[in-house]
Amino acid sequence: MTIAEQIYELVKALPQNQASEVLTFVEFIRAKHLNSNQPNQPVAPVPWAEVVHSLAGTWKEDFPALEDIRDGLGSAILREH
């Protein structure tokens, strides 16, 4: 009996949730070995200024303007001079 057959015999007797865990583990092991067989390709360093420039404004819509924050807090917030 092959190893795959032995595993199959054991797994088919397990409850579905435990068999799913085994499947997840097998997929993890497979991915780990597939990734370890890939040649490591060096990544060229990117200058910090280029990274900052490429990200500038990307979160613009996610953050309120300073004036909007101050309006919501009233006079209790410190003002910049």
C-alpha cells in the first residue's frame, strides 16, 4: 500500500472538519515545497524618495482634512501657529 493510499484510508474515517484540516495541511506542505524549489530572484532596491512619491495621495480620500477635524471638535482643539 502506498503512502497516499495509507493517508486516504486514515482520512476517509475522519469527521469532515478533521479531514478538512488534513487537506489544509497537505496544501500547506505542497505550497511550501513548491516555493522552496523556485529560484530566489533578487529584488532591485527602490530609492526611498521614489517609494514616497509613488504613494503620495493614495490615501487622500480615506482621511479628513485638518479643517474638517477642527470643525468637528470645536474650540477645544489646539490651533497651529
